[in-house]
Amino acid sequence: MNYSVVFRSVAERQWAEAYDRYRRVNPQIAIQFSNEVIAAIERIRQDPLMPREEFLGFRSVGLKRFPYRAYYKLKESRISISLIWHSKRSPRTMKRFLRRG
């Protein structure tokens, strides 16, 4: 099946903020981070049902080299990326964000 991918504005903002933090340290690391996010999205697109549902129907895929997870929901043929979340951040806060959207 061909899935479309959409990003909620909060996920786009989180990706951009993380990219900027890495860019200030090393621009190459920032590029690697973005490539990892893109690769995670591609893994989701290839098999969106593979990760189990975690919370309120959300699923997540971790980045391989960075401590982030992409949280998403699947509705029919549309994948909605809701968060790009750092693993060290509070799970309670993450759930609050997911409840909103």
C-alpha cells in the first residue's frame, strides 16, 4: 500500500529545534540527524503496523544513532507524524503532547 506522510506542526518544530542544536555543535552531525529522521519515516512508511500501539493508538520508531523517537498514528493510508521526541524528556510531557493531537 502507498502511504502518505504528513507532519503535525509540533513535530516539524521539534525536528527543526533538534537540528539547530546539533548544527551549533557540528553541522555534519545535524545533517546526519536529519538523515536519520528521514530514514525512520521511510521505515514507518514501509511497514506502519510493525511497531505496536503504545499510547492512545500512537506507535513510534526510534532513530538508530540519536536518542529520538518519531511518534505517529496511522489512519487508512495516511501516516501522521505527531512528535519527534528526545528519549530523555519526560514521558508524562510526551503523553500530554500526544493527547492534544
